[in-house]
Amino acid sequence: MDQNTNAKNLNPYSHYQTTEEWVIISHLLTELINNQDIELKTAPEYVIGYLVEKLQNRDFQDKLKIIRQQS
């Protein structure tokens, strides 16, 4: 097993890397970093994975529906 494979296995979010959400968030985050709008202190893979996980979470989706209904 090479070093990249080991690193991928250590990332608890690696199973999200093939999702549409991952691709979109990764692209947007890269733009923000390149424009120097934000600076990450955490590896991008963890930030992206966290956001994808939250977006796919059923509780989060239910809360979003409630917020939309209140608007």
C-alpha cells in the first residue's frame, strides 16, 4: 500500500469523494482559497468531507425544509 492509499484510508470522509457535492464544494473552496478569501487551517479533504456529510444528513435536510417554510 502506498502513502496516498494510507492517507485516503485515514480520512473518515473519503467515501464521499465521488459524490457531486464533493466535486462542487471542492471547486468552490478552491476558488475561495485561490482568491485569498479564506485560509484553511485544516486539510481541505476534512472540510469538504464534513460539509458533504452535513448536506447529506437527513436531520440537516429536515431543518433546511423548516427554515425554507419560515421564509
